[in-house]
Amino acid sequence: MSIATAFPNVILIGKMSATAIKENYPLRELTTFKIGGPARYFAEVNTEDEILEALAFAKGRGLALFVLGSGSNLLISDEGFPGLVIHNKITGLDSRPEGDSVIMEANAGNNWDDFTRFCTGNNLQGVECLSGIPDTVGAAPVQNIGAYGQSAEGVVEQVSAIAIDTGNKTLFSNMECGFGYRKSIFNSDAAGRYIITRVAFRLVPSGRPHITYHDLKQLFPSSGDISLPLVRDAVLTIRNTKGLLVLDGYERFNSAGSFFKNPGVSRRQFESIEKAVQETGGCANWSWPRTSGDVKVSAACLIQTAGFVRGYRRGNVGISPRHALALVNYGNATAREVIAFARQVQETVREKFGVTLKPEVQRIGTLPPLLDED
């Protein structure tokens, strides 16, 4: 089927060597939220040279840029994106031994769960608890993805990127990535300045699985011989019970995963929050003291305690029936409906606990502000 047949409103406006530039390209189906308008221009790139060609196209027309991966942590406005969307599809893997480690180099367009399956299947430890996260390899360091006691920060050795303004190739060490909780320089100080093309991970051959998180400890109470593929399967099972998988063979929800970050609060503030939580029946494993002295608390617990129970919905948008931290497009929801619902959640949680939940989901295009932007 031709592009004109599949999408009658899409216009192929140019082709520079291998890079096709399309106009008025629909983005909705490229996101897990299934929400959003079209890209003014769109280019799928499969090599670094094609990235450079797309950058030249955008620069020549003064266009804003957005790099799309799996579309899993993303809310696109109903009007779409007015510039050029570059869909990074550069794939491929390499590996080399280095001391007691193996350096796995993965191109940014690789599916993240395929990468974790490959690593665990080849007995390389370090990403088994990150299985099932619906992302691309390139997004892993951007968001410093984390789950069940592991994070990208713990295994990323080096990030290769192209500077958008100059087209120069740049390398970032782990320290230079500026990792924090769901944070790196790529989504903070240097946001919008680089396109990640390749990530090198330092993994441990035949290493022991990382089992520190409560849910995993319940599944593996003994310290016997536990394989990495077994831990990966357990993580997928846990994520499935929370409705957070977008893999074939599992029940899917149209959401962007965790919409809000788990907030950190002072010890004094936590004591007040804990009292309110206990008065409404409490939550299981909802707080984690940190070495800094403050406490990270479960945003899902705060949302539930504030009255937004699983399955609660208002119109086309609501809380997932599996997990209170995921907002779901239950019908033909618009981005503005999602923002209005998310803001209602924020306002109610802040009124009850004095905590402003910060969004984890990236928002693209023109959208009403959330509380963190007022």
C-alpha cells in the first residue's frame, strides 16, 4: 500500500538521498496514548547521515524539531507539532569484552524491551529489572528510566549524540549525562540540543540478578540459583498486573505509563502525609526513606488516597483499572481532556497533602499548563 493510499492527507514533499520528508503526517498512532494531531513535516531516519539531512531540511526552513522514539512517554497536542518530527529508527547491536564486563553498544532506534530480552538471554546482568519498559534505547538515558531497583544510570557507559545546531558528533560519559531521578541533561539543561544515536552499556556476564525491590523479593524469597531470564519474566508479570505493558500477548491500555513522578518530601511533611494515608486505609509499600534524610513517596498512593481510585473516569479520560499512576484514554480523548484531568488530580492531591505532583510525561505542542508550569 502506498503512503498516499494509507494516509490520503499526507504529502511527500521531498527526498534527499534516502530521507523522505512527508508533510501533514499523522502522529496519533505512533504514540501509546493514541492522542495527537499531525506533524507539519515528518522524516523517518535509519542512519546518522539521514539525521544530518533531516537537520539540514529543518535548518533551511527555520523549523522546530522533535525526535520521536517509541511514543510511549508522550502527550502530543490536538493541533500536532508545527515543525519537523524525526522518527529515529536506527537499529543494530555490537558488543565487546572489557575487563570483567561486556560493553553492549545499541543504536538509539532499537526497541528497549528487545534489548533487555537479548541481554538477559545472553546472561548479561544489569537491565533485567528494566524489562517491559515501552521505550527505545535512545530514550533510556534521556529519562534515566528506572524500575524495581535498577536504572539506566547504573549501566550507561557512554552516549553518542549529534548536536542539532552544528551537526557535530559528541560523546557523553556517564557522569557528563548528569543523571538524577527520571532526569538527565538531555531532558533538562541540554534539552532539545542533541539527537542520541547510540548508547553503550556496561553489563556483567553471568552476574547475579538484582533482586532488592519488594515485589521481586516476594516472588524470589530464597537466594538460590535464579536466572536472568526468570527475573525478566517476573518483571513482565508484575508490570502486566499494573497494566503497564504494551507488548503483544498482554492486555493494553492507551496510556503513557506513569503520568506523574514519585515526589520527595521532608521527614516532617511525610509524618503529616502518613497520618492522612493511614486514616483512609493505608497503602502497601508506598514510602522509601532516602540517605539525604527526605522520603520518596508513591504518587499512586497519594492519588488513590485523594479519591481517584483505579478505574475512576471522567468522560474519555480516567485512572487505569490496574494502576493509579497511569492516566488512560478510554475513548477518543483529546490532549486537552487529558491535561484537564491531570490538573484535577494535581489540585486535589495538593489540597489534601500539600504536594504538587510533577508530570513525567513529555508534552509536545500547544497545551494548557499543569501546576508545575503556573
